[in-house]
Amino acid sequence: MKKHFLIVPLMLIMMVALMAGCTQEAGPEATDGNGEPKTPAMKLIAVGECTFAPFEYIDETTGQPAGFDVDLIHAIAEAAGFEVEYRNMDWNSLIAALQTGEADLVVSGMTITDERALEVKFSDPYFESGQAWCVEEGSPIKALDDLAGKTVAVQINTTADYAAQKLDEKFKEEGKPGLNIKRLEQAADVFNELKVGGADAVISDLPVIQEYLKNHPDSNIIIPEPAFTVEYYGIAMRKQDKEIHELINKGLATIKASGKYDELYEKYFGTK
């Protein structure tokens, strides 16, 4: 009988020692400054179409997404206290990825529009842009109205596409020939179409055209006029994710106030 009584205290001692060991292994990293358990950081998946330089593209050295939008969302994540992973995806799949839960954020130079706002919740605006057009040097197209009756290349379902449709309607209302709109899948495709003679002009976001010209100094493509629209980019989220809305806008405001946003702008676009 005495042996049975000895087993109980020995078991208690071993349990206490084991619990103490677990506490020590957890270490200071498992608690905050007040000794309370830390809450694991939220991890969000951001997606974009990586042919839209300088906003998002695939870095030739690393093979990973890079660009202004990629750096921006990582800076926002650091400022707001969450983790983020950026993934490349086709443009026409971005909003669908939000709706199916495959992604939490669309960070892809997406213009805030009333139509898109019916499907998603946008962050506060983070970039001002606009649609512009470009042609090959020596083209007879000198002004926007000269596009009447011409073939223009645009990326499908973008504000460039919508701008071309509005121009087409305008020209027809004025009794002029409409546009032949050639809709292509990726942003980079439109410049190739102009280069091979498949289009008379390209309509795209002004910073994207400027980036193409910077990366192709031997190109004979020119931008005859300033942008003819004004647009604002926003980060798209599911409407019901109110906690995420707050995190994104909080982080965006923080990096604007700290100067981090200006640092990223300077890196990709020069003097603000």
C-alpha cells in the first residue's frame, strides 16, 4: 500500500516540472510587453496582374512580383501590423478571387469606379492616374479627335477599354467614324500590337505608357498629348471585411504621414 501512495506525489512533481518547462520554452516571444499572450498577426493574400509595370511586374532576377503596388502593400502591412503575401493572377480573375476567398486584397493599379464599387469595397485612394494614348512617331494622328475611324489597342475590362468605348460613342454622336477597339488580355500586349502594326494607337494608363518608354529607349513610340481622364487607384476588398478595411486605411494613412509613401513614389516615379 505504501508504494501506491508514493506514486501520486511523484506524478504531481513530474507534471509541475513539465508545465514549467513548457513555460520556459515559450519564452518572451510568446508574450507582449505586459506579459500577456501575443495575438498572432493576421495574414492576408494580395493579388495583382504582374504585366502592369511599374505598379506590378515579375522581377527578372528573382522571378517574384515586384513594383510600386507590391512595395506599397508590404509597407501598409508593416504599418498596420499584419502579414501579406502577394500573388500574380490574370486581370479578369482578380475580383472573382476576392469573392471566392482565394484572395483578400486586389492591389493592382485598379481604378475606383462606381461599377466596381457595386462588387467590392475600395480603400482610400492611393494614386492619381489618367488615360493617355500613344502612337508611333510620324503617325498622322496628332490629336485625340484624330483617332476617329482608327484601330486602338486596349487591355480588356480596364478603364482604358471603358475610355475607348466612350470615345467611340462620342465620335459616332458627332457623325464621325467610330473606333475599332482591339481588346487584349494583358497590359504588355497592347504595345506589342502597336509595334507589329496591328493597331494605330494604344490607350492605357499614362504611368504605364511612360514606364514602357523608359524600358524601351529605342522605341519610336510617342505620347502626343497629356492624359485625357483623371482616375484614382484603390485597394479592393470584400465589402463585409470591415476589420480589413480599417487595417488598410490605417496603414495607408500611417505611411503617408511617415514619409514612406513619398519614398516609394520617388523610387518608381521620380519627383512627386
